[in-house]
Amino acid sequence: MAAYVIYQGDVVDPERYEAYKAQVTPSIAAAGGRYLVRGGAAEALEGDLPCSRTVVVEFPTKQAALEWYWGEDYTAIRKLREGAARATLYVVDGTD
């Protein structure tokens, strides 16, 4: 069953965040993930938008998503995002 990593955040250091984006993209692909949403324009239909940037990445399984997130490669890359954005990141099971 596919799983989805959802990121919602506000960029506070655009230069550092760009460096993060350049490195995170290949790490996602190497782990079998693919972007479904990557910071496109959002419009609130009910309530307020929780942040300025939303990213949704599909992985083939929840285990693949967790291995990517906790893996050495992304752990190092994640340090670039620290201080560059205030964010919430979580994984959600898809439907089968």
C-alpha cells in the first residue's frame, strides 16, 4: 500500500531552503518516492491555510517512507532545512 509524506511549512531562509530542495529531490527519487504536490498555489476552501508551502510525496510503502526519513542520506539533508523553515512533516497510509 502506498504511503504519503506530507510537509507543511513556512520558509524563513529562502537561500538555505533552496540548497535543501536541491539535495532532497534526488534522495526522494532514490528511495522510490515521487512528488505529487510541491509547493503549488493553494486556496483555502474552508478555514485558513495552515502554512505557505505544502509538499506531498508518494512512496511505494510506509516502510519505504520511514526508511527514507530515518536514513543516513536524508538525516544529513534534513539539517539544511532546520532553521530554513518552520514545518510539520508526517506520513499517512494510502488506501488499498
